[in-house]
Amino acid sequence: MNKLENNDWLYEITPKRKLIDLNFKEIWRYRDLLILFVKRDIVTVYKQTILGPLWYFIQPLFTSVIFTLVFNNIANIPTGGVPPFLFNLTGITAWNYFSQCFTGTSNTFRNNAGIFGKVYFPRAIMPLTTVISNLFKFGIQLLILVVFYLYYLWQDYSLSPNLNLLLFPVYVLMMALLGLGAGMIISAFTTKYRDLTVLVGFATSLLLYISAVPYPLSEVGNNIPSLAWVVKFNPLAQIIEGFRFMILDTGIFTWSGFLYTLIVCVILVLIGLIVFNRTEKNFIDTV
Amino acid sequence: MSAILKAENISKQYRLGTVGTGTIGDDLKRWWYAVQGKEDPFLKVGEVNDRSSFATTDYIWALKDINFEVKPGEVLGIIGKNGAGKSTLLKLLSRVTSPTTGTIKTKGRIASLLEVGTGFHGELTGRENIFMNGAVLGMTKTEIRTKLDEIIAFSGCEKYIDTPVKRYSSGMTVRLGFAVAAHLEPEILVVDEVLAVGDAEFQKKAIGKMQDLSTGQGRTVLFVSHNMSSVRSLCTRGLLLENGETTLIGSVDEVLNVYLKSDFRRNSWSGEDGDGSMKLLKAEISSENRVEFFKNTEPIQILMKFELGENFSDIVVGVAISSSVGNPLIGLLYNDYNEYSKIEAGTYQVSFVIPPCSLATGDYEVEFNLSIPYVKKFTTEKSSLSFSISADSSFGNKFFLQNNQNFNSVLRPNWFKSLSKIN
């Protein structure tokens, strides 16, 4: 055979793994699949329910009400002059997006073992689907936030977002990256060691409390200074605090904290990609 | 012509037993070796995949050093017993999992059909699922849209196309899935035994479509099936796997010959089946002195040789023919048309002949029966034989596929009398 012919192969299936083998061209070719998966995720969740998409509103609203009652009315956690309900709703909206990206992604391999075992398509499509379809839910929940924001303005509360609002897309991206990265790492390990699924279940609900969702970041420093670093170096707490800062103009924002968070997110996603990539080729043998 | 797909030394190792906490030790050891730059210690162990013997290590080679090439337009049939590695090979080809060693190179897009209707979602309508399934199999939206009407027509589900798939019967779901798959246009199509579903009419349609893909459109197809007659009618070349290793690659006739002779699919048997009072010594199925490849236009002879250790007043001597999945089809008994009578001790031979042009093409199992009615059966499954009948292509029609799932017409006699123009 001549040389030209040998180089003609469209692709090769080999046991060798490159560290990061994310084929963007291929993912692009499967973009229709991505769109369909996203559509499926959004459409099918509330089929055969009476309230349908209203459920998207109900969950954050109820959580915020409970948080306000427990943390602000009973525990008297100060919210820096912002109406406590709005304070909680903002934190929960951001938190929900992260946690749904995270849990969705961390179940990628297990939930899709059936389809992954029968047909090939770039596996990265699945976590991407999770991130994008949750973005849609996030959008809806953001809408409620805006509605309540306007309501409180109308009630003569002095609220104003600050210039940081320009960073909004970056914050959304960071939440997605963090959820995606951590989720991909977990998803890769759960294929072999199921212990992690149990862990993820309760760890996410605990994570909420060390991520400054129901309280401002400054409160930790005031009350338990010895453990404040746990929250301070939690990138998620930085994101939530930053998110509240730009919308409600309350809390602390530092550029160093912002950069730190961004770097952690990027590193986490890179690690996630490497681990995910190592797993996707053979996970079907161990799942 | 040069190859469109080439497999070089591919092997696949699996771990036996449960994958669980025990594996973390192996994982750490593997990682430690990798850190030191040494070879994976577990690749050296591992046995040839033989289901019947107990394994001495936990690692096993499901496939070992498989080499083959496929040329454009070829239809390669992959055959072998259960557990020979066929499905593993298909999984590797369709990139569901990667080989432990070796490479597969291809010059075209591979679409795999290991299952019909992959990605179907019960809540979505038939139409939405066509798009879903098509996209999962690698089609783009525009591609699907141009073929949508064709796909719907092929599936025969026009009426239900806007109903959620969860309301479909299982047959309809399969038809819809296959309809999408049949309209894929990859350079290489990998097909598992998906044809074993649906009714006879749909099977015929499916096989016709597959033939059309390979002969009409010149696509390359890799096909795995247990249905010898469909392998024979579709494939041009065959690959025989045994215990994860290639036994033979060659023309489909040659490969089928070897496969049918191997003990799994045997046409003759000799030994002792029964006990001192009554035993079967020999059984054979043949056709015009050949012992394999029966054509539907030839008579098929079934021969039994048995020994009686004592005198009996009445015994049953016969043959039961069933489909390859065990549906009883035919009973042939010496006693049916002969009176029970005293039969002396001694060795006997009995033969039955299936007249030409009577059975449909397909695979059949034959079980022999020597017994005292309502008392005891002496023969066991160990003397059972099997045979397959394929179509004699020089005569008229080709496909009278015997449907294995829902038993269909098994008799295809040549009872035709006349055809004349009367007006």
C-alpha cells in the first residue's frame, strides 16, 4: 500500500488515551443532538403534571420563605438592609443552578449507561446538555427574582444593583464550570465506586450551608472566626456572595476573591475533563 | 480495492466477578506500575475465554488478537457461539468501549445498530422520537427532515406518529426504531441481531432493506446473527469467532460450513443415549448424502439407530422438530401410522424423510425420542441435533424466513397447481 492510503483513515479506535481529547469538531457535528437532548430535558420533566412549568417557580419560592422564617425571623441573621426574602431568593437562585448542574453531571454515566452502551456519540454532549437545560431553568427563576425585585422597589425599599452586574455572564459561567467540573469528577468515579452517589446526595445539601447561601459571608467572620476560612475559600461561597453583591449591593466583593474563584473553576473543569475523558472510553465495562 | 475498515490485533480484557471494593487494590497497583513506567501487570494474566472451564484468574480475554479487513460494499457476517465475542467485537467497532490493545482504523463513518430505538423517550411523540433517535445515530436535523416522510411510511405507524411512544405496542416501537435506522446513510453499518423482532412481514422488509443497502447502494455492512439463513442470504464474507479468537475468515459458504460442523450445530451424533434396556446409538440428518446445507428443494432424511436390551410390547420411536428457540413444530412418530406391536431385543434403524419443498427456510432443532409411553423417556438432550434449511435460489422466491419470535408459517409446501389466464 502506498503512503497516501495509509494516512487516509478517517479515525482510529485505539486503547491509548490522550490527556484531554475533547473533539470540538465532533461535538459541533452532533449539535443537533445536543439541542434535542436539551429540548427533551425541558419538555419531558413536567409532562403529565397539572402545574407544569409552574414547578420551576414553586421550588425556589418555598425554599426562600422557609429560609426567611428560619434564618432571619428565628435566628435573626442580618441581611445588610436588604429584605431577607429577597436576600434568600437571590442566593437560592444562584445555588440552584450550581447544584442542578452538579448533581445532573455527576449522574451522567449512571443515568445514561443504557444509551451509552448501545451507541457512540461524544459523551461530553450529556454534561453539556445538563448545563444548558439548567440554564433555561435558571433563566425562569431569574425572572421571578426580577419580579420580586421590582415588587420591593415599588414598596420603597432602596435597592440598586452595582456596576459589578457587568460580570453577570462571568458569574453564570463560573457556576456552570464549577458544577460541570465537580460533577464530571464525581461521575467518573461513580461508575466504579457507587459510594460517591450516596455521598453526593447529602453532601450537596450540607454544602449549601458552607456556601454562604442563607447568610452573608461577613457573618461567619463575626461569629466563628476560627472556621471562617472554610467558607472564605469555598469558591461557591465567593460566587454566591458576589452574585448577591452585584444584584443587591450587599456583602463583600474583592477582586482577589473573584480571581481566586475563577482560577479554581477553570482548574476544576480541566481536571474534570481529564477524568471524564479517561472514563468515557471504558466505563461501560465497569458501570 | 483497499480496505474501508481494518482491525489490527484487537484484544479486549474483562474482569470476572463483581467489580467493587476489591478492585481498588488492583487499581492502585495498576496506577503504581504506571507511575514507575512499567506495563500494566494485569494485562499479562488473563485466559482464553472458554465458558465451560473454571477460570483461574479474575481477568479474561473476551477477544484476542483479532485481525480483519473489510472492503467497501462488502457484507461481513460475524458468527460464533454464544460468548464467542461477537457482541464485544461489535461494541468495539461502534466505539461503545475501547479495545485493551490494538487498533481499528476506518475510512468512513460507522453507525451502529446494537439495538433499535436507542434514545427513545416514552413521553415524546413518534415524530419527535424519529428526530431524537436519528440524532443519536449521528444524523443531522436536515437529513432527518428530508427523509421524515419516507421513515414514517416505512414504519407503518402513520396513524400514531403524533402519539407519545409510551402508548405504542412493543412491535410498533421496534418498527419505528428500525425505520429510522434503515434510513441512516453511513459508509459502514454495524448491525446486531435486531432483525429477530417484528412480524414476518416486517422482517422481510428489514432484510430487503439491508440487501438494498449493500448491493444497491454499495454500503459496507457488518452483521451479527444467529439466524444462519439470513447470514447466508445477506453476507458475502464471514468471520467465525470461537472463544474470542478468529477461527476463520472467508467466503460466507466456507465459514458457515465450518461453523455448522462444529459441535454446537451438529447434524450427526453417535454414542449412547439411554440405558441398558433402550438406547440411541446414532442419529443423523442428511440430504442427498450431504450432511450440511440443506436446500428447501431437497428431501431431508432423519436417521436413528437404536438398541433394545429386552423385548418390549410397545415403545415410542420418534423425532420432535422445533424452531431454534424451542417452539415445537413437528412430531414424527413411527407409531402414528404403525400399530404398536411386540418388538424384540436387538439393534434397529429407522428413518424419516421430509419431502422436498415442504419446510420454510430457517433453523431447526431435532430431539430424538425413545420411550415407553407414559412410563419413561430414555433419550435426553445430549443426542439432539440441529439443521438449517436455506433457499434454493434457482427456484422462484427466496425468503420464506421462519420467524423465530412469534412462530409463523413453518410449512411452505409446493402445493401450487396452476395459473392460467381466464379472461
